[in-house]
Amino acid sequence: MSYDKYAERNLRIEVEDEIALLTMDRVAERNAVDYPLHSALEESIAELSHDPAVAAIVLTGAGTAFSAGGDIKGFYPEDPGPMRTIRTRSLVETMVRCEAPLIAAVNGVAAGLGATIALMCDVIYMADSARIGDTHVNVGLVAGDGGAVIWPLLIGPHRAKEYLMAGKLATAEEAERMGLVNHVVPADQVVAAAREYGRVLAARPKPAVRWTKMLINQAIQQSVNQSLALGLATEQLASHTDDQKEAMAAFFEKREPRYTGK
């Protein structure tokens, strides 16, 4: 089966030895996720989930970044409206429901939505030079598109709040130490390490591997059901605050923001 159709939406897919390698390919934008790439990820992961020729999926970014997050310029139209905002939950739900094991190869910075995409994978390999964090609050938004769901499950609520409320980025060493990621490896080996684990899984009985994953993912699905809709709603509300508008203005004007608490 060919997955070349996703290349026009900046997602390269290669399948070799039962391992699908998905590469987000917007190098100039540090693989920031615009709407075409977002939909390509959602559709391709759903398709690969049921491809009998695929035993595991490795997800990485082209160039020196995994993903800098949602593309502020290209993810939403000027007035996205609530329906298109809520539509973003489908990628998280697709990843949680994906039967094929998802392995993240975090080759560089993973921020905001980029961090969520990495952490929604089943096993995470991270380059020793990379950093990861949900930085929504830094632009006046809520970590509502999945960060507030997955971080507490991985590292507990108190540590999750420490990072998400401050928009902090964790180094690879910190992320591994607190259990946010599985393994830290040299940057030039991160994709190879992820693929090697994929080959380990490919050598196991496919039904047993997939059903084990899906059984464990029931707990994640419960958290998605409980929190994701509210998270997206509060993120939408935050986008209408004065502080969020000021955060965006400061970002584009390359200056320090002046918040008023409104």
C-alpha cells in the first residue's frame, strides 16, 4: 500500500520491514503543525492502524526539530469558531485508539501540540540534545489539546502542574528522570533506536502486542473522555482574553508581554 498521498500535506511515510516511519516535514517552520499536517497525521495513523503490513509506527520530525507545536499562523483561520477548535480532539483520540504501537523518535524540540503528539505515543525515544514541554500558557492559552490529559498520567499531577502552569521546557535528562520519556539516546541515533524497538515488536505475536497496548490505553481513553472536551473549551475561552491577545502581539513584535490579568 502506498502512502505517498500524504506528502503533499508535509507528512512523509515510508514502510520497510513492517515499520512505518512517519516524518513531519515542514523544516522551515520547525515542523509546526498546520491544519493540513494535522489532518494528515490523523488520517494516516488511522489507516496504518489497520494495515496488516505494519507492525509498528515510528513518528519523528525532519531537520533539527520534532515539532515546535501548532502553527500559530497556519492552524486556524482568523475566526476558527468552536466547531473547528473541538475538531482538534480527533488526532488525540485517533492516537489513543491506534492498534499499532506508536513509537516517538523525538529528534529535537517538542513543544505545545508537538509535545502532546510525542507523549501520546506508546514508547518515547528522545535525543539527548532535545527539549520537551507544553508551552501553551506562554501564548496565553490553556494546555487543552491533550497536554493536561497526558502529563499527569505520566508524571503525576503535581509535577505536571509545575511544568504546564509555567510553560517550562524539560531537558532530555529531566524528562527521562521523571518518567516523561522512556529512553534518551544520542541525537544521531534516535530514529534508529526507535526503529530497532519497532523490530522487536514486529518479532512478537501481533494480536498479543496490540491487545496489550489497547488494554493499557483504556486508562488513557478514560482521561481523554473526562478532560479533553473541557480542555479544548477552556483553550477556546482563553483565546478571547486580553492577556492572550497581548501574548500574541508580543510574540510577533518580539518584545516582552505586558499582562493585565484580563
